[in-house]
Amino acid sequence: MANGSVRYSALTTSSGDEPAVELDPYRSIFTYANYNDLENMGYDEPHKKRKTGPKYTAFTYTPSIQEETPEEGRAKLEQSLAESVLIILSYIALALTLPFSLILSLKFVKTFERMVVFRLGRAQNCKGPGMTLVLPCIDSWKMIDLRTKAFNVPPLQAVTSDSGLVEFGATVYYRIKDALAAVVSVQDWNQSTRTLALTMLHRYVNKERVSDITNAHQRRVLASNVQEELGRFTFSWGMEITSIELSDVKVLQEGQNQAMQVLRSLMKSGVGQQIWDKIGPTVQEYAAEHQQNGDGMSDMAPLIDFGQQCTAPTSSAPPPTIDLGKLVSTLSAVLTPELVQEIDCVYQIDCVDLGTFFMDLKHGSGRIEMGPCPGNLTADTIFRVNAEDLLLLMVGQLSPMEAYMSGRIVIEGSKSAALKLKVFSSHLSQQFASQIAASN
């Protein structure tokens, strides 16, 4: 019975004594052919259509061997013949001038040295150790020392990732592994390695923090990383970097606290302004309550310092007598169009002891006048402060946010605009310093 291409055979009718006779040889879907014997397995390989076109013929998987032109082959033959003639003549000259030619031609290479020979400009296999022969006139040679050497990286200063400043040096140990590559691959392997080591050390230190560089274990890890990367570069030059030792690090400037740095950046952004608008009144009430109880907020000021880290001097003396008119005149003398353009804010200052005045540092050349802001002018920030803290605030000895957090002043409005008052304070301090210098 057959079904399609599948056939079934009948059992043999021979007895056990007679040889089996195959009545109907067949090939079914199940066979006992050898592995991968497709011909006896009844398997026909499907026809594959070959893809043609420029997309499939642009690349080939066989190496393209460019045959030499007859002119090129003739030129190479002439060159090889000329070189062979010169070499033969050199050997003849060496033999005719014996034994005097041996003084110039015989070289002795030490165990830790290798000689790189150039014959008619072509590099030969390295010679040594032992005695070697150099042909006169056509051979030039250079001796390479294979022993481990070292050079010092001069002390350099680098800025770390946390804005610290450190000074350090290093010692690099190396040796030549391939004398021929050291001569052929790079013009001056010694100077090139020095320059590369200096650049890599500077780059790696810029990614680290001061605390990591001053740690002995981290310095060893840093030296190992520099050694590995430097070794990859110098491997093609026939050089091996065996070790790098970093010298003791001298900290010239401590790194900044990362948490405080992020907090300062956050508070100067728009998101920080929104945060302070919500928690500012609560913090101010807390500060005022502790100030009334005599507890103070001296411990909080160093932790949250958004301006200059200057602490206002505490004194039991009565506040100085200040004329508001003279103060306004003094402050007005600092105004310049550039300063107004840089600050771009309007302030109103309500002084408990003196009165109220406003500072228009937003329009034109700016103006500072007594009284509240006129109707056509809206203050971005309103300060409520006493006379003593006002003077400290104007000369830059008291940060607006520091005084706000300690409860010494009340700030209404934009806190980011309040921070810009430091720019005005710095200009005022510079003017005072220049007047003192001119008087002296």
C-alpha cells in the first residue's frame, strides 16, 4: 500500500533456513542510513535561489589579490639585483681588507642588549647576544637595552572631581620587549612614554575625589588602572610598563562637600525656590521661637550656607547711629548700568530702626530712594531687618539666606532674588576698599 511518496513493504516469506529475500526494496521517511548521508536518506535539498544584483556583488568574501604589472615586477627585480650586487661588493671589500676590517665590522652584543640592523634601509632581524658582523658602508645599527628602567613624572597639580586641588608625582618602570618595534614604530619612545604617562595621570586624577587620592589603597588602584591603559598604548611600541608608583599626595585645597554642593545648586534653581516658598515660613517661625528662648540658630548656619561663609560678629554694644539719607546716598554711588543689568531685581528694605527705602536695580541705571516702592514698581523681595544687620548685609559680612535661616531677618518674595543682593554687596565692598587704598 502506498500513500504519496511513502511506501510500506511486505515481510519476507523465507523460512529461518533460507536466506531472506527483499521482495520490494523501498525508501521510507525512516531509514537507517549513515549520519548526513543525504543520498540514502530520501532527502532532497531545497533549491536555493541565488541572490544577484549590485547589493550582493559589491562585497566579496575572498581576498582580492592584485596582480603586479609587468613594469612593477621589472622594477622590483632590478632593485633586488642592485641590492645583491652591493651586498656582494661589501663582502668582497670586507675580505680584501682583512684583518683591519674586523675592527669596524665585528660587534659584540651583551646579554641584556639587542642590535637592530638596517641594511640598505631595510630592517633586519635583531642581532645578539654574542658576536655579530656588520657590513661596511651598507649597514647601520642601533643598540637597545632590554633592562628595566624608570623615569619620574614631575610634580603636577590637578583639580579633582569635588573641586579640590592636589599636587602629586609618579615613578614609571618600563622595559623593552621588542627592540625592533621600539626603533621602527615610534621616533622617540622615551619622550613619547613620558608625555603619555603625564597626560593619563592628570586625566585619571581629575575623575577622583580628594579623599580617594589621599587613601593609600585607592592610590594603588589608581596606579594599576593607569599602568594597564598605558601598557595598551605602549605595547605596539615594543614596550612593557612593569609598574607605576604614585608619590605622596599634597592637598592644596580640600574638596567640597558633595551633599552641600548639590543642595546649593538645588536651592538656586526654580525647584528650590518652590521648596523654600513652602517650608520657608515654618523654618522662620522655628528660628524666631528659638531665638526668643535664647537657644539661637548658630548650629544651623554653617550647615546651610548659601552665600559667603562669614558669621556676623556678635557684640553687646548698642547699634550705631545711622542716617538713612546718608546711607541711601552711599548706596546710590555704587550703581552702574552693568550692575543693574546683572542683578535685574527690585528690593524694598523695611528697617526697624531707620525706616523704609527701596532699591530699583532693574530699570535703566537704577535708583535708590527713601520710602516704599511707588505704585508703578513692584518689589521682587522685601527685607525686614534691624540697622545692625542691615549694615552687615550691605557690606557682605552677612549672607541673606544665612540671616534668614537664623531668624535675624524676614524675607518676603523671591528667595533667588534675595541671593542676588550678594552681587551688590561685593561691589560696595570693592568701592570701600578702593577708597581706603586711595586715601592711604
